[in-house]
Amino acid sequence: MERISANSRGAFTNEWLDSRHSFSFSEYYNPERMNFSSLRVINEDWVAAKGGFPLHGHRDMEIVTYVMEGALSHKDSLGNGSTIRPGDVQRMSAGRGILHSEFNHSDTETVHLLQIWMLPTFTGIQPSYAQEHFPLAQRRNQLQLLVSPDGRDGSLSMNTDTNLYASILENGATISYVKPDNRAVYVHIARGQLQLNGETLQAGDAVAIRTEVELTFTTATTAEFLLFDLP
């Protein structure tokens, strides 16, 4: 079980964006942090009021946007336009090419989000987009499946061999997860403080797991975290 400290992440700031990179991204390059299995990017972004990402392109990448605070407006070259708020999960299959923009239209409120990229199972596919609201109550003290290869249990179907779960764990609650055979697990702490198999983790920390099978999560406060079940 490898712990990855929040303070070891790459950083980028400008007049509207404050970002932390768990893996090599843009000008941040760390040859030991290129990816973990099919997980390629986790960027924690704070987008200031009236700021945003202008129109830009992607290809052959599976992209998930997970908003924790605020409202992020999305537009893309497929004609989609939407607003992503806490509880919403957006996914894009970039396939052979998609253009999109993400913007914070608020006059005062910062948007806090996780931008997640996963390697696709198949390249060169038709690009596509989907968004779903997953009530936050459904992930309190349990793991809620948000993304999967087959769309089971109401999750968003994506072109990647990844199962993405989220949970909001409250004081005194315990969650267990058994890693399937021949799989890997990556846990990212989105907010709060969490104990994983007795190891205390803070917001922004992560754990990469290949050998441990039984994982036990507890907290003395409140913690929000993502769990990636990976090939």
C-alpha cells in the first residue's frame, strides 16, 4: 500500500485557476507519476468566479468531472450544454476527437472539482457525452458506483475497464471493500480525514494498492473519497 501525500502533487496557478496534479500533467512532469494502471489524471481544481477553461480538444481519453462545490457550465462540439453541480457526474468519451469548454459563471462563488482522465479500452470510437445526478444521500456511509464499463446499478457507462465509486463517510461509520483478484485499487481523499487500514489520510492524499485485499475505511469526522477499481 503506497501512500501519496497531497503535498507531493504538482501545482499550477494563474489568475482564475488553482490546480493540484496527482499525475504528470501539462508542465508538471514526474516520470514516477505518469499513471496508475488505467488512471491517467486526477486534477483538483479551484476555478475562480468568472473563470474557466476555454474551448480545447481531447482524443482517445475517458474524462470524468466530479464537482464538490459550485456550478460548472459545460459546452462541447457535440452540441451539449449543461451545468454540473455537487452530486452530478459528467463523463466524456473523447474518442476520435471532441472540443469542449468549462466555465464558472458565478460572480462570487469558486467551483471546486476533480477532473479525472482514464485510458480507454478502445481507441478511435465515436465521441460521446453523458451526465447523471447521483444524490449525495446515496453515498453516505456506503460506496456508490458512479462509473463502470457496463453501466450497471445505474452508473454511467464508459469505454474504460474502471469502476469508480464515491462515498461520504461520517463519524463512527465503517466501510469495507474487498479488492477483486488481479485488480488494483486507487483511493483519493477528496475532503476531510480518513483512516484506511489504520493509516490516517488527509484531503488530497491518495493510496495506491496492489497487494492488500481487504480495505477498511473509518473516520472520526467526515470524509469524502473516491475509490477506483482498476485492471
